[in-house]
Amino acid sequence: MNDQNTNSEKAVQSDEKTQPYIISQEVYKNVILPSWNKKTPIIMKDAAWMAQLTPDSKYSIGLRIEEQAVEYADKLALLYEEERYTHKEFNEMINRYANYFLKLGLKGGDIAVVFVENRSDYMFLILALGKLGVVSSLINTNLREQPLIHSMTHTPGKLYIIGEELFRAFEDIKPKLNLNDEQKGRLFFLPDKGEIKTPEGYINIKGQIEESDISNPPTTKEIIMNDPFVYIFTSGTTGLPKAAILKNRSILTAMAWWGAMVVGMDTDDIIYITTPLFHSHGIKVAFAAALYRGSAMAIARKFSASKFWDETRKFNATCFNYVGEICRYLYNQPPKPNDADNPIVKIVGNGLRLDIWEDFKKRFNIKEIREFYGATEDFVPNFANVHNIDKTCGVCLTPYAIVKYDVEADQPFRNERGRMKKVKTGEVGLLLGQITDPDNFYMYKDNEATEKKVFRDVFRKGDMYINTGDLLRDVGYGHVQFVDRLGDTFRWQGENVSTEEVESVINSFEQIDMCCVYGVLIPHTEGRAGMVSIQKKIDEEFDFEAFLNFMKKYLPSYAIPKFIRFIKEFSFTATHKIKKGTLKKEGYNINETNDSVFVLLPNHSVYVPLTKEIYQEISEGKYQF
């Protein structure tokens, strides 16, 4: 293989035309340097504090909660629907659960399976268990059948806490969990709306804690930084969910990073948590940021685009966490005269599309967009937009490298000596995170799954790096942009096509509400051709000619999708990402869908309906794409 950058050098952001975004020297001098000068003392202070806390130090999230119950006793800590708790009340509710579990004989290292939707009791439960050193296994509330069985048997618990709202889903798979007698005796039912009475064989946990002691349990002071706090399931790029370990030090390190450096949280700030609490976004970002200076958390049961801004006003939230899809849904809501009249000052999240970044910021009067890149797992490099620069996910304070990647061979480029090569400014490559302390390296509960994420001998013999599975662009001065996941980037006509970047362009076309881009196989061709599934904004005739001209203006020819599928409604993950699996599988096979599919045939200047006859001819290789 010759030494060449196999990544596309052409960004496809509509507002930047086809030029890669690179931070200018002017921005570096006038924005980045002054910001670093301001933040360096904060970094040094927090670094000194963290340096005192070794993995064996007796300090934990639970102890942090107890400290804040004294320091910020009468300040708000938690808001949910009509519930309001001060820090003192918050800690007391946590203690009710903790002291009850302590009487049951639960101890450090035990596992509790938590299957509950977002609500105040969720936080009481996992923090109470954390004060005892019990690890909460946070189960994705959208899982059913085999994935749910897998998650619950992957981290089998000494007890199971099931929310009323999820009782039926749990009952459907309970016989397949092979619970022993001890586990069957510790099935806890957490009431919700009161529509289901406590089922036979379950213990109503709310009833059990009513008279429970509200004082701090003696175990809190014995928990060390290296003790696991929760398991959070991450699917990675393929396969069934894997349990990523979040230790107390994971959250407390995140607390200093998000609360101080990135978001800048103060005691009077209120962060509106829009994502599921079983996801690292809710725990490792939003909760961790609030933990820094006793800020309050406002919990959303489920995200609602139509109610969102009214909810922020109700809670007087100054901040919210987001994934890109949340911002897209808010942006696609019909404009209202009071869009800018809201209490939000800053937002923290990942995936905000470049095509709407500036308009979103202006329309909703948001002063700071703290975009980041990261992952649930520790040791993956975390970038954050600490300088509030538009269209970047910021900088990273731990060692990393962005290396050339051959998408077609599905592996990083290595030279004749077997070493990888870093990309240049403006180029796209695979992000790796350096493992500087192999003896304390961990990621998943499953060691085999952990080892699969490691590259060795990357730049020199013996070094170790984490493979993030993500493509990023180096935009200069230590800053990066997220480009795509490896599983989503595909190769066509000898070029790499980033689905994220193509979606960024297509989503800005006026007739489109949202879209999903992926690669599909065409017989007798190499690589994968682009296909886009589109959900239109309104039910009107689609302007194919204008759409094609629009794409030709902002996309290189190889990135223009060959197939279009019009879909009524997408299916989504728990964090509001479009599920691509089924769409990829069905592709343009008109025998697999009733949706309208159109094709841009070779030497044609307009999309035409994909008929069964044309589909058959494509399958037989009669068209030379």
C-alpha cells in the first residue's frame, strides 16, 4: 500500500461550501489564547485537587453529595415535574434508600439491576446504592426480548428494581433470566402512576423506605475512588450491548472537567437533563457537571420538542444537555415569537450539525455551545469546546492521535515498518487515545471485548492506543470536528463518503425535515453507492430537479446519493439517533418496502421512480454506475 491519505479531503458542509474548516491564526490569537490564560488557573487548581485523590483514596460520589447537603443545604438540588428537593432533602431521600438496603445486607461489589425510566427516584436509588458500594446496572428502558435478556444476564444482580412503567416488559422475559431463589426474593417494584398494584412476588420499595433512617450511612466514608459506581451499556459499532464500567473517579474526574472547565457551572445554575439516565450523557455529563458546585438538575421524563422550551421556563433552567438530534427536532419546530425568550444561557452536548449551528444559536438566543466528543468508556479521549468556538468539538487534555485510515481495507494505514501515520491539519482520520498506564487500563466488564479495542505498536514498539472507531478532522490548534463513525462511512468511486457530512448538506434543503444516509451494494460495482431516506416537512410534490442542483452545488459528485427513499417516520434509539440497521438491510430493494424509491441512473440528469423492471436490470448489471 502506498503512503497516501485515503480519506476524502473535501468537507461537505453547506455553509463552508466544499472547503475543509480550519481555525484561523486570528481566532487562535484573539479567542483561544485569552481563553487558555483565563482557564489555566482553574485547570491547575482542579488538577492539584484530583492529584491528591489516588485510586485508593476514600472519596466518592456519595461523599460529595453529603458534603453538598451541608454546604448548599437550602439550595435546589433536584426538580422533576412538580417535585422540588433542596440539597439537604435530596441527601435525606438518598439515605432512606441507602439505610434500607444496608439492613438487607447489601455490600460493596454487589450488583443491583435498575430498570426504571427517568424520574427523581432513579437518582435516589443509584446514589443510595453507590453509598454502599453496590454497583447499579443501568438497563436501557427501550430494550425488549433478547437484548433485554442479554443485558440483565450480562450483569446479573443480587436484586432487581423494576419501575411500574416497565413491569410488563420485565415480566415478559423474567422466566428466561434463570433467577435463583435469592434473586426471586429481591424483586423490587417501584410505583409510578399507581395504575398497577404491587404484583405478587414483588416488594414495594417505596413502602419499605417510608420510615427509613435519613442519616448518612456509615459505609459512605469507606468507598474509594476506584470502586465501580454504575454499569452503563454501550453497543459500540456492532453486537449486543456491552457493560462499560464507570467508577467513582470516572464521575468525579468528569465533574471537574464538565462542571469547571467546559460548562462553567455555578451553584445557581439548573441543568435540564434531556437524555435517558441510563446513558452516559445523563450521568457522566449532566449529573457530573451539576455535582461540581451544587447546581440543580431538572429531569425530563422523556424529551418533547413541542413542550421543551415551556419546560425550560418552568424550571428556570440555565443549561441543558443535548445530542444533535434533539437540536434538530427543536430547530424543525415551527418558529414562535418567544423562541429567544428563554432562560437558557449555555448548552453542552455532541452532534450539533454544522448546517444549523449558527442559526440555532441565534434563534434561541444561546450564548455558549459547549460541543464535545467522547464516549461512555474511560480511556477514550474526550474533546470539549472549552473556548466556545463555533463548529468544533474542541480540545483534548489527554494524549491522542488522528491517523490515516483506509476505509476500503477497514484498517489504519501502516508503513513498511508497521507504524501508523498522523493526518495533517484539515485532513480526516481515525481517532486513537493513548493508554499511558496499561496496568490500570480497563473498559468493559468483558476483558475480551476490551482487548478488541486496542491497537499496539502504533508509533513505537510497545505503545498502546484505544481504537475509538470514529473519524475526526484535525482543524488546527488542537481542535477537531467529528466526521463519522467507521461503520457509517463508505467508499464509492475511490473516495470516502461521510454519511454525517452528506446528511448535514441534505438536511438543509428546504423541503426536508430529516434524512438518513447510508451506503448500499450495487451488483457488479465496487464499494457502496449512496442512498438517502428522507422524511419531508410537508406533504407536497418533491422538487427533484432543485434537490439535485442543490446537492451538485454543495457535494462532490461521488457523494450524491444514487437512491432516494421517502419514509413517513423514522425509528429512533433511546438517545434520539435514527436506527440505520433496517434501512441498510432493505436498501433499495423495492420488494422489501412499500415506500417510494427513486434512482439516479447513469447518464441521467433526474431521479426516476425505481420500478421492478429497473430494479431487475440493476441487479443484472445492465447499468454501469
